[in-house]
Amino acid sequence: MKNLNTGVIIFSRMDSIRLPRKALLDISGRSMLGRVIDRAKRIKGVGEVVVATSSRDIDEPIASFAIAENVGVFRGSIDDVSDRALGACDKFGFTKFVRICGDRPFFDPMVLTRLVSMHNEFKVDITTTMFPRTYPPGLTGEVVSVQALQNAMLKTSEVEDHEHVTSYFYKHPHEFSIRNIDAPNELDLEGLNLVVDTESDLVRARWIASRLEESREKFYDLPEVVRLARAWESFP
């Protein structure tokens, strides 16, 4: 069942220094942002999916793409990402939101579904895989209370906190109620990184995605993603 007060916010921009225009680069027939949106739409217990980008001209293609994908769009500050998140929540009426970075094309929707369920059950400020880190980069997830984020941002003027949205929570955990989930013991996640941040990351992502396409029944299966990521490590 959808919860309209819980939104999914995908944060994306065009001008990555190490991999320019990466948001809309092709990964086996589908842009990276498109793949993130596809997975976001499979998270259960949430309402609208929103792409939050900046108000700069360079990010117009992201806004246009999101509209074409029939998801919400919010445009705000490029540097104060926390303010952008809060602006999106205000516009769409969210009281809590799933935070997703737009360069994570292989995150597991079921992990985010678990976080949403836990957040609702325990009514905490943040549910996460980051405190302590139980999933590697590219597979992490967070669900954040809007009220808690508002309170956090009133307490800090540090650039890092406003840019990275949830860093203040983890630096001051005694001020918040935080719940974490563990990864399944059978998954070998040690040292894994599935963020697409460089050209070599893009090559790996295309290799993994092309093989997921060959086995559509396992497309959203996290063990299969992990298996392929490990296979890539030994690929000649």
C-alpha cells in the first residue's frame, strides 16, 4: 500500500567532475538515471518518486528526462542539498523520504522497502544502512524524517552537513533516534563498491547490466548483482 507522506527523492546533477554528464549516460540501453528511477518505483510503502536537481541551466536535461519518465521534479540549490531535499518535501507534502543518489543504478529496492517498514514501525528519525555501515557504497539506503532533518540543519552551518544531507545525524547520534539494518550473512559484500563515479565504474556497470538483461527474472536480485560484481573483478 502506498504511503503518500513518504516520498522517494533521487538526487542528480549533470556536471560530475570525474564522469561528466554521467546521469544520462547509457548503461546497456537505459540511462543511469533511468535505471535508478526504475528501481525506485519498485520500493514498497512509498508515494511519489521525485528527482531533485539544481536550478542551473546545465541540469535542464535531468528535469526534462524526469518529466518524460512521469516522476516528480524539484529544482533547488546545487550546494545545499539538504535545503533541496527539504524544498522537495515541502512541495510534495512528504513527512519522510527515502534518500537515493542518482549514481547508484544497482541498489536493491527491497532493502529500501525494509528501511521504510522499520521507519514506520519504530517512528524514528532515520533508518539506515550507514550507522554502522552494513552495505557497501552503491547499495546503501536511508529513510529520513523531515522534522529531524529540519532540526539538524538548524544546528549546523557546516558545508559538509548541508551538502551530504545526513552527515550531521551520524556525527551526533545521541541527538536522534536511529535504526540500522544488517545485510544477509550469505552475501559477500566486503570491499564492494557499485557507485558509478568514474569511466572504469561505467564500464563495469555496463558489463553487469548487460548480463542482468540476459536474465530478466534476476534483474532486481541483489545476490545476482553481487555475483556479477565479483565476476567482473576477475574478468580478464
